[in-house]
Amino acid sequence: MVQIADMKAELKKLSARATQAKMDLHDLAEDLPVNWQTITAVAARAHQAYADLITKREALRAAEEKAGE
């Protein structure tokens, strides 16, 4: 159960990071063409944040299913 609690805590952090990345991308889009050079970097951070979030959600789901057996 400790592992699941740790995973949930990590999931909260990843969710906050993904939300921030989404907001950064949104803010960048609103300010275009200012800082257009950062589009790739900001988009890559958002992509990675959501990829990490999805991976952790899947791992948590698997751990919860295994604990329920």
C-alpha cells in the first residue's frame, strides 16, 4: 500500500506539472508572434509532461489492480 500512496503523490505532482505546461503553451499561443522561437521547446515540455502523467496513471492502475487480487 505504501507504493500506491507514493505513486498517488507522484501523480499529483505530475498532474500539476502537466497543467502548468498546458498553461505555458496556451500563454505562448495567445502572445504569438512574440516568442515564436520557443514554440518547439514549450510544446516538447507539454508533450513530455503529459506522456509522464499517462505513464504514471497506467502504472498506478496496474498497481491498484494487483493489490486488489
